[in-house]
Amino acid sequence: MNPTTITPYPNGPLLVRGAFALQDEDGEPVPRHRRTIALCRCGLSSIKPLCDGTHKAAGFRTD
């Protein structure tokens, strides 16, 4: 089994890879359809907790 990794993408989302379970704030499972997901870091995504690419237009920076 591959370990779960979380990699911050420069000026973008957190990329989560491997075997993991994602839950919402109420502890309910968030369905995932891929082995790798991108979690929003800018706070502007319309599909939170997943990234929708809004960080690009917003000029989100991680410096």
C-alpha cells in the first residue's frame, strides 16, 4: 500500500495522494473519485474542500 502524502503546490492547492478518507465538518464522508485530489488553500473555491482553480484568477500566493 502506498503511503498518503500531502504536497503543497506552489501558489495553489494541497495535493493529497494515496489511501485516505476525507470527511466534512460533521464527520460525514466526502466522496472521491480519484486517487489524487486537490484541496483548496485560497478559500475561494466553489466546490470546497476541493480546488476549482479559482486561486489562479484571484492571484493567490503562498510566499
